[in-house]
Amino acid sequence: MKKVAFLLSLALAGAAQAAVLYDNGPVFSVPGSPNLSVLVTPNTTLGAGAQISANNAVADNFTAGATWNVTKLTFYMYQTGSTAFSFTGLNYQIANAHTDAISWTSGSISNGGLTAYRVTSTSLGARDRAIYAIDVAVNLVLGPGNYVMRWQASGSLASGPWQPPVVPTNGGGNAMQSLAGAAFGALVDTGSGVTMELPFTMHGTVVPAPGALALLGLGGLVARRRR
């Protein structure tokens, strides 16, 4: 019983440390110095519009397999021509379905660092589309179930913010886009017509199941009696 209690205590201690709870897909397809997010023909969409100023937004689905304490959301976007982190704000919403009404929460953002450059297969050396991680500190509890993540951003430059897709872009995605506040519709590449996925990550901790906590308590009780 001491061994059971010890193993459970290790598991619960690990769960208490913030970690990646969910990752919706890779930001770059060619790792290196720097990492590259490569647009490959017949795809032609470098990035989807998700500008607060134009009331454009993007969205994608995710599933929580357990109860999550979410402490950080990270989005990956670029502004054309940026040489540094140029984002000034971000709105997000975690909805139950794409048909839910839009209800934005304004996030306090921070620079999560340069993640990759968005390039084409014929311009691998281009450095005018720097994809940055946009970190948003949150304090959310999500129960098990299916959800929709929606977001839009603002920046200090004229072009963007733009949302690059998960790469490689081979179809089978269920990302959505809303233009000028209209209803969300499927986000497809304008060249190939394939559907997309959009990269984002969620950090936090998994809430231990009640049964695990009860078993840990029982193990501790038996151990104390044996002493």
C-alpha cells in the first residue's frame, strides 16, 4: 500500500506542474535555424485574416479528455514586414459550438518568442513573415468535452495579423473563419480548396480524478497505521 500511495503521489505531483494540455498541430514543417512554415503548391494561402480592426476571426475545434485547469493559451500569428513582436492585443472565446454567439474576452498578451518564418517553397530565404507565439495568461477550468477556440488579434503594422495554418496543409481540417463579424464558415486554401487546421496550444494542469485522490488518502491512512 505504501508503494501505491507513493506512485500516486508522484503522479499527482507531476499533474500539479503546468504542462502542455493540448496542441492543435505543428507551426513549422522544416526545423532548423530558423524554423520554416513552408507553403507548398497547389496551396496558395499564406495566412488567413484574423484582424480585430476588420472584425475578422478564426476558430478551430479541440477536445478536453479530462478536467483541465488552463493557465496559458498560445497562438501563432504573423504581421507581414515585422522585424520584432508587433502584436498589441488579442481576443479569444472558448465556445461549445461554432453556432454559439460571439462573446470576446480581451486577453493580456506577452511575447512568447519567434517560432518560425512563413515562406513559400520557392522563397525559403524570405524573412518578412515572422511567426511569433502570442501568450495569453488565463485562469480557466474546462470539464471533459468538445469545444471551439475562437481568436482574433491586433498589431502595430499595416498588414495583418495573419493566421498561418498547421503545416503541412493536406486537408482534413475543420478550421473556420468569420469575416466582418459574419457567421463562421469553413476555412479552405484558395488554391487547392483543401480544409485547414490552425496551430494553438493550451498549458495548465489536469485535475486528478476523485477516485485517485480517494485511493491516495486510503494509502496514506494505511501507511500511518502501520507506523
